[in-house]
Amino acid sequence: MALELAASGGYEALQVRTLSERAGVSSRTIYANFQSLDSLLIVAIAEQSQALYQRVTDAPPRGRTAATRVDRLITDLTATMTANRALTVALLRALLSGKRDVSQYVHGFGGVLQSMLASAIAPGGPSDRDREVAELLESIWFSALVGWASGTSSDADIGRIMQRAAKLLLPAS
């Protein structure tokens, strides 16, 4: 229900009263399980994203080079994130809220993305360097996504930024 509210009305639509009415629970129940609506939204999106994570980790993107595999993964992730602007902007606002209870989720979000990128870079098992490159690529992608959410970048801009980053960070062959 939190996802439906955020998807239809953005971050501002995510209200405890509305959520508790739709879920048929008291606001006390919501706060007993989540310290903030930001953490609730992040957890809900993480649960919804499990299928995508599982698909990518079970069958990393195919391609002859690491750059090709990373490009395919980023294209898939970007398409998923840009499919619903209101929901993605709400997620980014929650991740960037700076609230203490959200920090664990921010770390987890980055770790999941890094793991997916490392698997795309080296499907047979990433080295320490591969994990470092994945960390940099995750940071660049997240920054590009923030640019998209703020209206300064397009979907295509995210792809171009990531292609340049992969070209610079990954071996040519």
C-alpha cells in the first residue's frame, strides 16, 4: 500500500493516516514496525525488487565484455527505476532523508547494487578490483539517477554517463 500511495501521489502522498486506513491497522502498529515512513517505503521497494535482484544474480547479463554486461544491467536497472517517476523520486527522497533509521537501508541499497554490478563485471566471481569498480559504478549510477529525478538529466543521459564510466573503468577486452 505504501508503494501504491507513493506511485500515484509521490512522496507527499505517503501519510501515516492514509496508510493505516488502507491497511486496516492503527498508526501505532505502523510505528511499532518502522521508525519512519522513509524506512517503510525503502523496505517495501526492497521487497518488491527481490525478483529483479534474484534474476540478475542467478543469470548475470550476457555479453562478451564486462562493459557490455554492465551496460545491459544498467539499462535494465534504469528502465525499472524510470518506469514510475513518482515512486522513484519518493524512494530517492527517502534514501537521502538523512534520518538515522534510514542509514542501514542506504548502505544495503548500495551494497545490493554493487553486488549486481560486480556479478556483471565478473560472472565467475569478482576480484577485489572488480568490487572496487562496482562501487564506483554504483556511485556514478546513483548520482545520475538523482540528476534524472531532479530533472537535469534524461533516461538517455543516464545510459551515456554509465557507458562512459564503464569504458573508463573496465578493461577494453
